[in-house]
Amino acid sequence: MAARFSFVLAIGIALVPFNVGKTQAADNNNTDIPVAYALLLDGKDAIYGQLNCQIHVRCQLIDNQDTHVQLSVTIDSNRYLAGDISVRCGDLGCSFRTWKTSTRLEEVSDGKKGHEFDLYAGENDSVTMDLVQRTRTKIGRILLLAEYR
């Protein structure tokens, strides 16, 4: 039984580099991903739309010169919604739950092709974080939906 387990483990380890290369090649074959987005800030009109984004390239979804609101995303794969997202709310100042203006998109294991992020008032892009629980005021949310072929 131990010999069988060792054999299966050895085959699995041997195939890992081949799967990584195939994934990278598949990601590079189809570099345009349609991304639908919505930015819902309390007291403001909803901003929404859809853009074709390239894999591994920062995609500027919103860049409003009047309100100084910016929303951008970088997609890491053409198979699932993963990468990072960044937001700036101008004078209002907003951030994700972590007090940062950018956060990581991670693949959703239940097969959903979208993500929803809550936005909070204030931001803190410093390296140090206080070990104090602070109450945050939710001021809106971001919705992302990607179409994969």
C-alpha cells in the first residue's frame, strides 16, 4: 500500500510542471476578458459598464476627472476571476475592509464568476497598522463580473 501511495505521489509531482506550463499557455492564448463592473457609492449615482481587459495588464475601469473616482483591475487568468483591484474615491477617501485602497481578487471556489467588495470611509496606506478595533462606516460597494470562454 505504501508503494502504491509513493507511486501516485511521484506521478503527481512529475505532472505539476506540465500543468503549470499548460495553464500559462492557455492564459496567453486568449488575453481579452470582458469585465462588467458597478461602483455604488452612497449618495452618488451608480457608475457601471463593461470593458475588455487584457490578462496581466492594469485595466482602468473608471477614471472620472470631475469626482476623481478611479477603479482599476488586473486579471491574472482567463479561467477565473483572480488578480487585484484598486479604488480611489477622491476627496471622500475610501478603502476596503483592510484600510487599503487595493486588495487581492481570489478565485471563488463555488464557481461564481463575480465578486462583491464593500467600501468603507477613510484610508490608511501606511505600512504599520494599529492593533485597535476601529468602527468603520460602510459607504458603498464594488461589483465585478467576468465572462470566461
